[in-house]
Amino acid sequence: MKTLKLLPLLLVILGLTISACKKDDDPEPEPPKPKMSVEFAGGTNSITYPSQTSIDVQIEFKAEKLIKRVYYQEPQANGSHIERDITIRMGPNHDVMAMDKAEATYYFQRSDAELNALMASQAKAYFEFTVEDKEGNKESAKFTITKTSGTFLTKEVTNGELYHYAGSLAGGWDLENDTKVGTSAAPSTMYMMNTDGSGSTFTASWKSNPANATKFVKASSNFDYDHATEEAASSEYNSGSPSTSVSSPQNGDMYIAMKNNVYYVIKVLNVDPNYSAGTGANTGQLTFSYKKK
């Protein structure tokens, strides 16, 4: 009888014991993570290339427990990444130390030429920026570059040249093999041959040999040479009146050349009718660059 009277009390004690054990088994809540952030000014964390041809963005790094290190993963043309430490490269002149500070600003800049090299053979790339605080906590954010569709003319030849046809130097150029050609070259290689006659002033005019039959169209002044695509070259070519000859080109002029559906975008660098180094009596030199697939 006494045992029965004690039973309720025992049940209460047992319940309290089980509850206490269960409470002891519950994991301790993790302390809140210190506040950290990587913020791009204006929320600009991406660009579309080549409609946007450079990067100039400020990135603010914040760490409640103070900054220990700042770095980023830099994309390479082959798709890999290299780590770059920028802890001591904050500020507009990249000469300010971020360590032991609660916040710091990095001036993230990339030129047109750098983006051209990076995006030559890939459709997408990203930079990943990371701030690490003095307790080892990290926060990261990515800046993405996406290339618009199109077949870019990625090979650029910058040493194109031709001289007075009647002079002592080569009066023509082979766009396929990237080399100068003279009057004794195979006619099929004569993409561009100067047409100025002996004793006449050099005008840099040229034409293709009938055996080559390359045709040319003068491009508009706003044609994007630096980011030329096959599609843009084709459109520009088809909007003009193709001809096998070009008359009196001027510095900065651009021409679309086409042979057998292969496009070349030519940019005139300099026309010098008085160039005389090795030319003989018939002086003159045209220099140009061009892009092709």
C-alpha cells in the first residue's frame, strides 16, 4: 500500500530526470557569425562584353572583427584562376593597407586590352573577391563577365605594309599568310597590290590580282575594330558595294576584305608618300593592321 502511494512521486522524479537529460543532450547554439561583407558600388557585379569594354568598380570590404587579409581569384584566358593578394592595395592608388581595419575599398579596374585577351576564347569568366577577418571568418562575392554571342576575329596582325609598286620594296601583301609579296609572287597570293605607276606620287591605293579576286568594302567610321566579329564584318561587307580595288585610303580608314567567305577587317595605320628607306626613286609606304579568324 505504501508502495502505491509513492508511485506518483516516483513518476514525477523520473519525468524530471528524463527532461534534464534531454536538455543536457541538446547542442549549444552557435554564436552569431561576425558581420562581414563584400559590396560592389552601385550593385555592379557583372558586365557584358564587348558592349562594355572595361571595368572600373569600387569594392568595399567590411569585417566586424577587423580585416586580416583581402584577395581575389583572377581568371585566366585558359579558364583557370590565380590568387592575387590585395591586402596592401586598397584606395584609388592601390597603396593603402586593409589589415586591422573594419572596412577598406578596392578600386577594381581592367582595361579594354586586358578584357580582349581574357575573353578571346571563353564565353564567361569571373573574379571572386574574399575578405578574411582576424578570427578566420571569410566572406566572398563574384564579379562576372559574359561575352555576347558571335564569332570573334581573335587573330590580329599589326605589321601589315606595302610600298610603291614601282619601287624597290614589296608592293603587296598576302592576308592569308601574313606576309609581304612582290611582283614575282604567285598571283593567287596578291591580296593587296599597290597600283601607283612609276614616277607618280604614292597614294597607297591597292587592288587584288584577278587570280586572287579579294573584294573590299570601306567600313563606317564607327565600326568596332577592336571587337570585330565575323557576323559584324559580314553585315558591314554586305551593306556596301564590294570592289577589287581601293582608292587613296586615309589614316584610320577601315575596310572589310572577303575572299571565299573568309573575312578580314583592315585598319589603315599610316600613309607616308615620302617614305624612302630602301624604296629607290619611287617612295611611299602604307602600314596597316588587320583582324581575322
